[in-house]
Amino acid sequence: MLRRSRLFLAVSFSAVVLCGCGGAAGGAQPSAGATASTTAAAKDKKQQFEAAKADCMKQKGFKYVPYVKPEEQVSEEERKRDSGDYQAMRKYREKYGFEAFSQFVYPDEIGIPAAVADHEADPNAAVIGSLSGAQLDAYNKAKDGCVSQAAKKVLDLELKSNLDYFNQLTLTKRRILGDELDSDPKLVELAASMSTCLKGKGHPVSDMKPSAMDKRGRLVFLEEIKALARKQQGDEHQQPDLTPAQARPYLVKEVKAALDDLECGKDFYAVFTPKETAITQQVDDQFAF
């Protein structure tokens, strides 16, 4: 879950809002050999996509450095969480809850600094930083065209701009999540049981679709953050001003809710999470993300 949060924050840092991601094309997990082959093919596609963007930008008179972000090292604990392992998920939630208020309590682990670090590692950050306002406008306009051109050439995707790239990535994940998981009879049954359990513990549930059950708890506490932002900043899209000490009581409440959610959803997550992990990877590979 931490890796997903960093992805969310990284894209938000680029002023792109990502909504839920999910599921898998079928429940079978690929063999180690198939995984290695798939990973190599995905990396090659990323390199081709970046090279195509760079060639296009050069033709337009701009510098763009082909950059493929190094693969993030995944710990054994992360692999277990991504497979729906109950003990690994419980250990994580005991500290971070749903990853809402934990960004204020543990800002170096959950917050924007991780996204900033990823951004600064990209050599194109220095290129962009050297441009004037007018130059940056021209650069972004050229990049929009080049992303569209490279996406068509390498990925066989019809995209309008760099922002559209992220939007379509998100929408594709959401669509497949609905197609594959919300229509899965077993997951629908498990989600209904989870809902009954949560209601019994005093947690409201308005939508029992599997995709909604997965993100329900996090959204509750993100809404609480928005309410604080409206009260403090007058704008729910701003971050509220919370020190770690001020945020701690909110996180304590969130952790309790997250553990209730996990207890009620133990069987649900064991099926949902590995499927969600697989589709996330599938779509990321399709978009060379």
C-alpha cells in the first residue's frame, strides 16, 4: 500500500488526480519465469516510449532526456500485502491505518517528500527548471504533442496530451476494475459479508461493490481531512496545517477503523488484493508507466 500511496502522491504532485485502481485479469498468478519475461518486455516498452518522446522533442527544438525510473525495490512485507496476506496487512495498518492521517504523522514515509524525491531524480526536472515562463509554456505544448505522437507509435494509444496520459491511465484501471472485479460473484458475496460485519461494528456502508468496499475506509478519512482543510484554509483542495502531534489523535481513530475493516474483510482482501495488484501492473505495463 505504501508504494501505491507514493504513486498517488507523485501524480498529484504533477497536478493529476488519480482515482481507485484495481484488480486482475483472472486469479492465476504468473510463474517466476513469466514474471521476469513480462518485466523485461515492460521495461523495453518504457525505454521505447521515452526515446520516441525525446526524438519528437528534439525535432521541435527542445531538450528531453529519455528517463525510465529505476524499479522500486519491493520488500517481502510489501509482496505479502499485495497478495492479501492478513498478518502483513494488519501489521501495516496498525501503524499507518488507511494512509490518510499517517501522511501528517509520518511525512517522510507517506507524504509528499517521496514524490518530490522521485521528481528531482528525473533529469528533465532540471531542464524544466531552467526555462522561463514563456519557454515553459512552449515546452509543455510541445511535450503534449510528443506524448500523443509517442503513445500512438509505441503504445498504440490515442492520447491528447501529457495530462490525458495520466487521466486515461486512471480511467482504464477504473474500467477494468469494474469489469473484472465488481462483476465477480465470489467477490460480490465476500463484499456483502464484509459490509454486514462493518455495519455491526458501527461503520456505515453506502456501496457494497467490491471496488467500493476496498476504498471505503480510506475515503472516510480523506473526507475528514478535506473538512479540516475547509475549516482552516477555506479550500478542501489545500492541505490542512497539522503537526504530527496534532494529527496523532486522528490517526489513532483511523487505525482502529482500519483494523475493524481488515477483520471484517479478511476473506475479501485475500481474494481482492492480489487481483487488484495484477490489474494495476497490467495497465501500468500497457501505458509504459
